[in-house]
Amino acid sequence: MVNEADERELADLIYEYGDERRSRRIARAIVRGRPVTTTGQLARIVASAVPAMKGAMKHDRIHPATRTFQAIRIVVNRELDEIRDLLEAAPGLLKPSGRLVVISFHSLEDRIAKTVCGKARRKESGRF
């Protein structure tokens, strides 16, 4: 995917799914660094594209490529679609009065969970 997507598409997905403000700069560096053949190479490309944040202590920072890898993983694995599919199927999988607990790690996951569960709740109560 990193070798096929155009620069704008990469920047958009890194921004949307990785919450990365410097997505345009990262995407430009990835395109210039092609072909990318290893995760280590990709991590170095991203790290070289984004300087360390001023004032951040070394132990307080995540690796510069973490959000980029998160975005790529979400897209490649279709993780948000999988979450939506599971949540939509959950009412039929639970026993009567069963409970579903959802733990999200990303704001996009949280939004999907709230939307799907809200629709299911309204459907169950007969509200629209």
C-alpha cells in the first residue's frame, strides 16, 4: 500500500486514521523514499520527515512513526469495518438481557461504537 498509494491518499489516511498533524510531510517523504521494502525502512523515512517536538522529554514521546503505522494498520486490516460489522451483529449474538462491553482505543472506534449502539438502542425501543 505504501508503494502504490499516491501522496495525497497517503497523507489523508495518515491524518484521518493516525491523527497525525504532519501527514503531508510524512506522505511526501514516503513517496520520495519508494520503494519501501521493510518496516524499519518506513520507520526511518517517517522519523527523518518529522523532527522531534520541542520541549518534549525523550521518555514522554512515542516513536515518530507510531501514528503512521497505526493508520496503515487500520486501513490494511479494514479495522473500522470489522468493528462496525461486529457491533451490528452483536444484538443477535447476545442472550436476552445480555450485555456488550466495548473498549475503544481510538476516537474513530469510539464514534462507530456510539453510533451503532445508539441505533440498536433506538430500534429496540421503537424510537426513530
